[in-house]
Amino acid sequence: MPKRVDHAQRRGHIIDALVRVAAAEGLHAVTMRGVAAEAGMSLNLVQYYFDSKPQLMHAALERLEQQSHERWSARLARLPHPVTAHAFIEAFCAEALPTDGPSRAFHVVWTSYAVLAMTDPELAAQPFVEGPNRLERQLTDVLRQAQAAGELAADVDASVEAARLLAMSHGLGTSVLVGQRTAEAAKAVMRHHLIGLFGLPAEV
């Protein structure tokens, strides 16, 4: 009887190979042949699962996003319940910064993808912004719930603040990657912003 192939596992193996190549050489240097070599597969087999490099790159982005969300959920699970809106968003900010191997890989690939998509129509055609849009909607909902619970001032524009939190996390994450500031310094900036947003006592 022929061996049954786990296609999802094989796709994941190929995506993980792309992430390793991208982390070592940059996403711009990724080729289908290079990914095949890293995965220990033939180029034809990689192309069986992914028709093109843009399709593979987008699949990698989705996988990294899912893994990041799982790490965020794990952070939330370790917090005392019920989880406050402040704690929820603080956990998001901590996960959004490139402080370890997995979060660094996500930030490198996401940022590189964004830069490449600006000048590559084939990459830009992928539904790249749906992930950030989904996250922005989730943060907006949490902030509105915080307002209803009295945790957050009623005059805060939840949708604008959600957009600002995403922009800050991306910008601070990039500043860590390029060595402008340490991860701890970036965390301190985010913490300072959240203290002001939620009207909490300043840290001493």
C-alpha cells in the first residue's frame, strides 16, 4: 500500500524552509529553488504545492501570523482572569515586538513583504492587508468594550487608537530590528503610551 502523504504537513515544511532562508538572507533573496534546497525537496515538488513565489511568500506570512496569534493567546491564558482591556492590549504589544526568534522572524518577513509589495504588482495582488485589518478590528472592539466597562475614557476614538497601536508596534519593532533601540526600550515606550491611554498611575 502506498504511503499516505500529509499534504498540510508538507506545505508547512516548505513554508518553514522559506522562513529560515528569509531570516538568514532576507526575503528579497528567496527563490523557489533555494526554498526547495532548504526543505530537502525537488523544485517540482515545491511548485506542486505553490504555483509561484508570491503565493508561497503569502502563505508564509499567513502561517507566521497564525503562529503569532497563538503565542498572543498563550500570553493571555497565563494572565489572571477576567483579563482587563489594558492587559489584553499589553500582551498584544509584547507579542508584536521582535524580542525572540519567532517574533523576529514574523517581523522580518512582514516588513520585507510590505517593502517588496510596493514595487511588485504580483506580490501586491495578494490579500496582504487583510491580516492587519483583522487585527485592527479586533483591537477596536476591545477598546470599545473597555469604554463600556469604564476602563477607558469615553472620548477616545477606538478605531483611531487601534490604528495608532498597530502603527506604533510596527515602527518600534522595526527600530529594534535595525538596532535603533533595544527590545526593552521599545517595551518601555509602549508601556508609557498604554499608561496614558488607560489613565493609570505613572510607573516609578
